[in-house]
Amino acid sequence: KGDITREKALELAECLFLKCSEINKIRRWSDTQHLTGYPMFQTVTLGGQTAEGADATNELTYLFLEASGNMRMPQPTVAMRVHGGTPEEALLAAVRSLVAHGGGIPGFFSDDVAVSMLLSIGVSLSDARDWSVMGCAEPQVMGKFLPAAGGDCHFNLLKILELALNNGVNPNTGLQPCPGRGDLSTFQSFDEVWQAFRQQMDFYAGLSPLLSNTTCAVFAELNPCPFLSSLLDYRLEMGKDATEAGGPNYHNMVALAYGVASAGNGLAAIKKLVFEEKRISGPELKEALTADFSGQRGEVLRQLLVNKVPKFGNDDDYV
């Protein structure tokens, strides 16, 4: 309408970046270090498509990219949705913003991947095209997704590998929730290692929905969110808190597996050094792990495992 100039609009956008960074949640120092600061996981999603599939890039896309580059703030996180019809000018503006910011913002997200992912869990096509990033990198539809629930069902892939290599026994506690298929001293092939890993994974991943359902029930009873619920579609008409779940909102349970790179490195090291090159025997590796690589021979084995095997993250199909 011409009520304000572009310069004034840019200033307002920059003020929003400042305002988001004023909000703080005091966390324990260990959490602060792990999260590299005090993020509130607020996100601005730019670009992408309309619900009808047309390109959604507009003047605000460029304005917010410029604001992000100017302000160089750690939050809000800026997410740039990219699809086949994204204008080259918008991609270049996003790259310029990335360079100006200097901190890895904006992130680039593929519409092809996100839309397909949402369709696979029952989200309609028009809603899936209207997705935005929630938190770190989770695609969801504004106003229609229930808040992320769970939190007690994240599992550690590296711990699962440790259990698999010890017949399902936790070396720290001696407990064996899921009896295994042997240990490093008994496995005769890498396939046996892999099947033991899969067995433990299946067992612990199977607990995830049980834990999530329990958490959601407790949240609904003890920690309702009336203000949040009022901002979501359908909840006021239904008269139900968001924590009580139920359609037509989409559910958004989150289950995360940590240690992907470390578990991949561990499996690759075992496959290569124990079963392919036979530079370390299974019983010898088990003994070294139990002793935390103590002694001269232990250090020799540790150096082999660190330096003589391929590593995750190097575009190596072997890992």
C-alpha cells in the first residue's frame, strides 16, 4: 500500500531478530555448552511453494535474507526452502546472506524431501507444500501440528552397539534387558555383528512409542498448554488442550537416535580390521575395550582404530 518504505520494513525485520534474541531460558552450564549457547529454537522459514505448488518467493523473502545477513544473530534460525522452481535470484540472495552472516545461516532445505516425508505420514498435499521448519530441522505445518511430544524416548546408537558387542549386557550395570547373540569373542563374521546390532536396535526402538504415549498422557494431566492450544487450528472449537492430542491436528511425536557417526565408525572399524584385514582378533578387541585400551598393546590397537579405518562424513560408501 506504500504506507512504509522498504528501508523501514527492513528495520522492522531487523528489530524482530533483536527481539527474538532478547528471550533467554537459563539452562545448566552443561546444557549451555552442549547447545552452544541459549537457543530458543525459533525459526523463520523462507521461500518454498504455495499450497497450490507455485513458487512462494516474494519481497519479504529477500528482505529477511538481507536482515539476517545484516544482523548476524544466532537466532532466529533462518531456513531457506528450495525447490525446482526457486528463482536463481533467490538462491543467490540466500548465498549472499549466508556469507554475510558467517555462522551457517540460512540453512537450505529441500522441498522435494520435506514434502515427500510429510505425505508419507498422511499429511495432505496442500498442507505438505505449506510446511515450515520447527526447532532444529523438523518439517511441520504451521498451526496444524501438535507440539513435539516425547523426550524420554531418544536412544543412543553407540550404546546399542556396545550392548550388541556384549551379548546384550550393559557393562556399566550388568543388566541384560535384551539377551543378545554373542559378543566380540564369539562372532564369526561381520554379518553376525550386524544382526546382533539390529536385534538390539529393534528391541529399544520398539520401546519408543510406549514411552512417548506415557509422556503424552502425563503432559495432558500435569502440564496442559492452554495458550499454545489457543494458537493452533481446531483446538478452541474442540475444547481440547493440545497435549490431549486427537485429530484433525497432525501428531508430532519426536524420537531421535544419537551417535549415528560414532556407531557407523565403530561398525566400519570392526568390519575392516577384525573380519576383512584380520589385524585384530575379536577376543583381543573385546579385551582392549574392557580395559579401556590400557597398556602399550592397547594404545597400538587404539591408534589402528583411530587412524587406519574409513570414517563417517567423508562421502565414503563403505562407512
